[in-house]
Amino acid sequence: MSAIAAVSSCFCLHPGVWLLKPGMQKMSSSGLHTAARCAAKDYYEVLVLGGGAGGISMSARMKRKVGAANVAVVEPSKTHYYQPLWTLVGGGAKQLAASARPMGSVMPKGVEWIKSQVTALDPEKNCIWLENDIKVSYKYLIIALGISLHYEKIKGLPEGFNHPKIGSNYSAQTVEKTWKALQDFKEGNAIFTFPNTPVKCAGAPQKIMYLSDAYLRKTGKRSKANIMFNTSLGVIFGVKKYADALLEVVKERNLAVNYKRNLIEVRADKQEAVFENLDKPGVTEVHEYEMLHVTPPMGPPAVLINSPVSDASGWVDVDKETLQHKKYPNVFGIGDCTNLPTSKTAAAVAAQSGVLDKTISLVMKNELPVKKYDGYTSCPLVTGYNKVILAEFDYNAQPLETFPIDQSKERATMYHMKADMMPLLYWNALLK
């Protein structure tokens, strides 16, 4: 995957995108709670896999096309999180509770919520399998299963999180540990990592570094801290305009950036992190830490690996312009689980949902899709408690900006948009 596909995070500002998403409210009263009887019917006109940003926004759109009773969402989780807020939770600027809503409250009203896990897909027979060997058939399938975290691929994790001084903004269970580690910092290395895999919200690993720097300055501890960003990538950001701006921030604040360094082990009892030098395979280096923020390796959900709908790497194989599956014309993909060569972000989902809505509308009429997704995504790069560089760009790593200003400059207005305005727009516009 290119650097552009591995660097960005968060939310969408592209003109008009916010208003593209139709309605949602509350779970259907017919939603059943047991896996054994998790589907009210065995056939739906539109079946959506996943209750994240992509799944909820598309189920709301499909409800308006075919009626709520003909749409179902398969999602086992009881809680829906607005994950872009976790950067600020880890930095102590927001509470974890502010990022969460009951899943039932974001399900479009009347749409069936199947509270189960997908165990297999059979696009040849237009059906999927759930736990307890329950089969559900469909006319159209939308795959929005997100991305899976793999802390266990780092030796010493996840059990290492039972120790102090280590956290991760990528999990509801570990994000508050980041803030605790930052508050408890005394002196030594503060290390922030970026794995050698595609990731979601890929700006987040360095955002928490900038917030940590600001916090340590505010509390008078910065002179006792050596802050380093160890990234598996060869660049700090995949779009040159914003990379240049970030390198200026790094230089100005005396932050160390080490490229081609991949975290392979955490010795939490000794407060040591082991990195492999990707330019010299097999060569490792060990750093002691006073604070460690881990971005876990990530990959496609297990059900997609070796699935007929996936490419060789396990990502849903869709046309990058229409989001229609390359082999199965009644199957579509959106968001982090796809092989679209852009950043895996809520911003991308927001832009993709409008295109996919048009694509499905035409497919339902036996017409060819014409609306094209340009790879738009957005990353509000938080560089302090009141500063953001707003990156927006396309498939070609070219800036695709909303505002008539230089968005590579740090701005307080963009911070307030990230911290206060975007969560409101997420809950009240994107999901609806």
C-alpha cells in the first residue's frame, strides 16, 4: 500500500458531503437479542454488513430507497463509537463517554438490526452465514465491516497494557491509559509508533505526539522529555504540502522522527520497546520508555480473508470509482474493509457514501454507474490543544481543499471544528 493510503484520519469537509446522508434514529422493536434467533427474516432486499459509519449511513440511505422493512444491518456490537474523538481523549481534552452512543440509538428507525456476527459470505448464492449456521439471503449486499486491530502481533501485547506507562488511542479499553501515562510522565523517552500495515485514522499516531508535547510544555516537564515518533513509513505524511508543514512543526518543537522503524515487541515490565529497522531486516534496536503510545498492526476482518469477495490481501475488491464489486455486480463495499487506494477514515466514508448511493440507485434500474469517487479524504492534523492543520486530498495525493485559505497552516478555528463541530455533524448528519 502506498504512503497516501496509509496516512490520514478523521472526517470530511468536502462541500456538500454533510448533507448527503438520510435519516436514522432508533433500533427496530423487532430486533432480537439472541444469536440463535438473530434475524427476523431470512431474506432482505438490502443487507448491510457492519454498524460503523459506513454501515449506518448506507442503511439509512437504503431505507429511503426500498423501505425500512427491506433493509437489515448485521452488527454484534452494543456500542457505536465516534473514534476520531479518541485522539483528544488520549490527550485529556475530551471524555471517552462523549465518543459513545448505544448502537440501537444510531440504527435507522424500522431497519432490522441483526445482532450477530458474519461467519461466511457466499456471493454466488446471494447469501451470508451468521453464528449458529443461520443463513440470510439478499438481493443487494453492502459490505462495511471495517478493519481489525492486532495488538497480539506485537510480542508482549495486549497483556502489556496491564502495566503503567503504556496506552493506545485505537481502543476504547486503552485510550484512557494514554492520558494516564501522559499525566504520570516524569522524565525519559516518550515514544509514539506507526505499524507496518494499513491503518485507520493514520494521522492519529502523530497527533497524540503533538498533544503530549504541548501538555509536557504546559506542565513544565518538556525539558525532561525526549519525544520520538518511530514510524514504519518513509515519510511523515503522504501529501507533500502537509508533510512539509509537519516537518516544520517537528523541527520547531525538537521532536525526533525515525523512519522505517517497526515496533515488534513491548517489554512492559522493563519499560522497553523493541523496533525492527525495516531498511536492515533482522536488525533491532531497544528503547527504554517513560511513556509509550502503541498504534497496533491492522488488517481485514477475519471473515474477509480468503473470501470470494476479497482480493489476495483480504480487502473487499471494489471498483475505485463506483465502489461496486469487480466480480459480483450486486455486491458493494465502503470504508476501511475495501481495497480503495485512499486513507481509511470517516472522511473517506462520508464522501464514498454519496457515490455509492448513486451507484446502487443505477444498478437497481439496470443502468451503469456514472458517479465517480475521486479518493477524497480529510485529516484534521491536531498539532496542539488549539491548533490543527487541515489536510484534504484525493487519490493522487493532491490537495483537494474546502476553504479559500492555506490549510497547511496551524489554525485555532480548525481545531474547534475538529473538537466541537465535527462530532455534532457526525451524530446528526453523516449517520442520518
